[in-house]
Amino acid sequence: MCMYGYCRISTKQQSIGRQIRNIKGSYDKAVIIQEVYTRTKQDRPEWNMVYF
């Protein structure tokens, strides 16, 4: 079974690295999906590619 972790930040002030470390700390083999600076967009291509 594959475990996915989804990390998304909306601004430059947020840290995607911290989110990744937190997920990997609990699920070290998780496949991380990440999106940067999506703001309030509903279209999230990385999320949609994996789940839909």
C-alpha cells in the first residue's frame, strides 16, 4: 500500500520543508506531493494528477 503526503503553501512566508519533515517524521516512506504558491486557486494540478 502506498501512502501519500500532500504539502501546499500559498505564500513565500510558509515553509514547505517543514511540512515535508512533519509527514516524513510519521510516515517515512510516504510519497510527497507538493504545490507551491497556489493561493486560493481551486485548480491544483499535482493533487488532481494523483487523486482524480
